[in-house]
Amino acid sequence: MAKYLIYALLIIEAAAALWPLPEAIRVKNNLASWPWSMAAQNSAELIANRPTVLKQEIIAWEKVLTEKVETRDGLLRLAFLNWQLYQDDQAKAFWEQAFYLDPGFVASLQPQLF
């Protein structure tokens, strides 16, 4: 029986090595294990503040697009930022605008971004 338990644990360890945890879970576990660690606290703060940083970048890019002519790169960046915030409708709208400006280039990027 112990032999099968060892095999099961080895399989689980191999799976964990091939399929790593997301960064947020690793930081959370690190913070739970080492609550006094400044590096773990800083990493947790960065993850907690990420949506705020993304929203600020979206506002900055939208301001750039209102002041200047629409650019393909700006629209693609806005699509990617909105996608990271799970705002799929807005991301799709920016993606379609960028596709309208340069269909060949944007179509070649589609598998990499989404």
C-alpha cells in the first residue's frame, strides 16, 4: 500500500513541475508561508494593485487616442489592457477598430493576443 502512495505522490510532483501555479497563487502561498518577508508583501501588493494600474494605463491611452488620430498600436494596446481586465466587449471593439485600420497586421497577431 505504501508503494502505491509513493507512486501517487511522485505523479503529483511530476504534474506540478510540468503545470506551474499562476503567479497570484504562488505569491499568496509565499505570503502565507513567510508573512514577515518584505519581498512576499511587495509581490502581494503589486498583484492587488494591478487592476488599478491597468485602468490608469487605459485612461492614458484613451486620452492619447482622443488627442491624436487613431493609431493601430494604441488600439491594440487598449484591446489587450481591456482583455486583461476581463472587459471582453470593449476589448473586441478596440480590436475591430485596429483591424479596420490594418487588417493584415492585426489578423497576424490574433493567435498571440487572444
